Amino acid sequence: YCDIQHIYNGIDISIFSPQTVNSVKRDYNIDGKFTIIGVASAWSESKGLSEYYKLRERLSDRYTIILVGLSQKQIDNLPSGIIGIKRTQSQQELAELYSAADVVLSLSRAETFGLTIAEGMACGTPAIVYNTTAIPELITPNTGIVVEKVGDLDGIINAISEIRTNGKEHYSAACRKYAEEHFNKDICFDKYI
């Protein structure tokens, strides 16, 4: 018999919390647009980079996509309608971007946890993910949508439409509560100890 425990990675929920976003929306000219954010420390095909490009082609100008963590070369080659950011200067700036977004989108094919999903949830932003590896277990019906088939852009677009119809505020309180209960670094670290 082995005592096996599952402990999530912890995040600082005092930094990753709902932020005032007026300046962010103004700075990136996204006010009035449904904003989709994707975040990675390094972008590659395994993170679904080209799928964000395909998604952008299929969405109207009422939508904008922000990708954080791109290289300068990737930014230089972005299609119009996608805002590229190298790295944020601080976790606070990243929390403001999550808070300004209407949905955190992960088109990744493999993740061991889904840190960006947890950070976004802590900021009150619902998520859309593929049903692959560890990411779907972070999502409940109250915090986002799991698209069953990897690569199903129709499913992603339907999920985006559903969240837009429901409104971010429909999910925000549940997202924050879930993050407080499951991803608070103080609770997670205590479990490790």
C-alpha cells in the first residue's frame, strides 16, 4: 500500500487576482472586442501556434487574440488581428492581461499541469482547452469548456461563442473560487510539507 497524493502547482493568488483593466484595454486597443489570450513561456507547434493563426482567420473583427511569450521573429510574422507580446515585465502585468481577456485559450497538445489556465482562473477568466493530458481536469462546467477532439477548431469556435453568449461574468466568481481552493500556493505548499 502506498499513500499517493495529488497536489497541484501553486500560484500566488494575491497577484493573480481580478485586476482593473481600463488601461490595458486602451493600451492594446481591445476595448469592446471579445479578447482571447494564450500564454506560453516558449511558443511552438506543440502549443498550437499555427492553430491560433487558423482561428484568427475564422473569427470576425469583433474578436482579438493576444499571445504572450512570443519571440521577436514570431511577432514579426504574426497575421493581422493577433497581438504579440514577448514577455510581460511582471506577474502583475500578466495578471492585468488575463483580467482584460474574456477567455484563456490553450490549444496545447500536451501539458503536465496548465499553469496559464490556473493563473487565468485566479483572475476570474474562464478557459477553453482540448481534452488532452492534464489540462481538462482543471476545468469544470462553471469555469470553462473542454473541447473533446484535439485540433477541432469548429469545437473551439463553438466554445468561444458559448462563453461570449454566457458572458465572462457568468464564470468569473466560480473561476476565482476554484483557484482559491485548488491553486493557492500557501495551501499547496503546506500539502507538500
